[in-house]
Amino acid sequence: MKSGKFQIWQESKDYIGITIGIALYAIGYTCFMLPYQITTGGLAGIAAIIYYATGFPAQYTYVLINGLLLVAAVKVLGFRFCLKTIIGVALLTFLMDILQQVIVDENGNLPRILGEQDFMACVLGACLEGLGLAIVFLNNGSTGGTDIIAAIVNKYRDITLGRMLMYCDIFIVSSCYFVFYDLQKVVFGFSTLIISMLMLDYFMNSARRSVQFLIFSDKYNEIATAINTQLERGVTVLHGEGFYSKEPRRVLVVLAKRRESIEIFRLINRIDPNAFVSQSNVVGVYGEGFDHIKIK
């Protein structure tokens, strides 16, 4: 029963996170990318190019192409893989449509909120897009588009998802030159890709970053007890042997959140100032007290 309730709670958290992430992405794309004619990567970039060239609303292009891709994806990858993608695509399309209706000026144009600060719009828009995508991915969601293409190709060809997405993004951003014949637009497009990917990686890694301690001390029992009771962190005792002295040694292994590292150092220093301690960063710790493994 508890397992069922936990599953429902986890799913609810995922959908809330996906909604927040998609809202941030929609704001960055609609308020900063489209008004300044900056091309981003992915299917959103294709929709933007068509919008710049023809005036056809980007959200309609986005949902139409995604619809075709999702039909193929359901057949190839299965409905379970595509469920959150379908929700993500529908929500992003809805938010882009609403935002454009809200911020459009009296002439029916999207306003340039930052005036003539094109590069600042590029930076802000890319940061919001990267942050939004990170939140979506951390909650096991997807915004569709080239993610679907990459997943399908990856199933049948030995090409990594990351490389496939990179090829798609380079082609899409480069294509905007044939709309504007302006190299500055292409540079802004690639700047957007780089900034959004850096933001995405930074946020995802920061959210999952933990630390690992290896503690060598004759007072290992006191230290382990203190960490276990005061910080409520698990401790593993490894049985080792000093190579030179040939004496048996106990090594404590502790995994903790990064913010807890100062308290652990203080605790060790208080019990045994001569302890030998190694701390290293780890990305992705799953299990009780940490993240939960999420599988689509």
C-alpha cells in the first residue's frame, strides 16, 4: 500500500516539475527568442525558422510536426515511452499560444522587451530554456521534437543520443542563414545552443551532486556512531590493511549531500583531529535518503 502511495506521490511531483520546466522554456522562447528572431535548436528552432520566413505561428508548426513524430514513436518505442512526451508537447504548445496572445502589441507583433539588446535577449532566453529543460529532464519528462528522432535513430543505429541531437541542432541553427542572410543571426543561434546546454548541464549536475568520504581513523567507531545518530547518514565500514605496517585498518565510507560536508568535517575534527579524510564529488546517488531511480 505504501509503495502505491509513494508511486502516486512521485508521479505527481514529476508532473508538477514538468509543468514548471515547460513554463520556463515557453517564457524564454516566446518572450526572448521569437521577438528577436533568434533561432534555437530542436523542433522549436524549425518552428521559429518557419515563423520568421512565413509568419505561420510557431506553436502550430511545433504541434503538427510533433504529432507526426509521436505517431511514429508510439509504434517504434511504445506508448509508455511517449506518454510524458505527449503531455509535454501539449502543454508547451498551449503555453506558447497563451503567451503570444498575452504579450502581443496593438499591431499584432511580439514586443522586443529589452529594446535593441539582442545579445542580452539571447542570453536570458537561453538561460530560461536551459533551466526549463533541466527541470523537465530531472522529472523524467520530454518536450518531444528531435528527442524523438534521436531515440528512434538510436534504436536502430549505433549513434549516441547526444551526437544525434548535436547534428540536428547544428543543421537547424545553420539553416536560419537562408532566411535572414545574416551571419549575426547564426552566431546568436549557436550562442543560444551553447548557453542553454551549459545551463542545463550545470543545473542537472548541481541538483544531483553529492559527496563521498573515505575516513581513516582509530576512532572509527565513535565517528561512525556520531554520523549515524547526529546527521542520520548511513556509514559503511570497510576492512583494510596498511601495506607498510601490515596492521588491520577500518575505513568508513559515507555518502552525503554536499551541504552536509561541513558538518561532517566538524564532527570528525571534534572526535579525531588526526583522522585521514578523503572527500570526492559524486554525481547521481540513488537510494534511501537520496534520489530515486526514474525509468520511463
